[in-house]
Amino acid sequence: QGGLAVLQTRGGPVHGLDDLRGRRFAVLDRHEGDSDRTTQRLGAVLEAPLEAEPVENFRAGIDAIEAGRVSGLVSESANIDVFLARHGDDYERSPPLT
């Protein structure tokens, strides 16, 4: 399945779009403006702004999750699935959000 989803700790809080409200998320910002485009895309679907912390890569997103700064990392489902195939013991993907 495609679209955006959230990488989160097992049993994490995100099961659907409404679970994004009131939480802060890491968002990949590999190229100038990536995080802005992602937050705008999700904000449009939510009809509310998404609070985001731009990160350069999955490792930085995991660090932000483990430090308690964010509830998860927003990324494309396919990218999360690749990460989980290699490092998935403590993490899971939310259902697709878009």
C-alpha cells in the first residue's frame, strides 16, 4: 500500500488520521522543502496543521522518537516498510494515512 504513514514504536498511538491531532512528528527533509510539502499534504487531509520536526533521515527520526520529542516519523509507507524489514523489532507502521 502506498501513501503516507507513521513509523512508531510497537503499540504506538497512531491508528488513523485523527490520531495525528495534538501530536508532534518527525518528517523527512532530505531536500529543501520536503518536510513542508509533507506537512501541507497531511494538513490538507486533516484540515488542521501538523506539528513537525524536520529530520534528515530515519536514524534522526528514531532518535527523536526515543528522546520523546515526537510520537513518530511520517514518511511514505514503502520507505517505512524497507526500514522495518531491516530494523523492525521495536517499531511498526501505522495504517496508510493518505
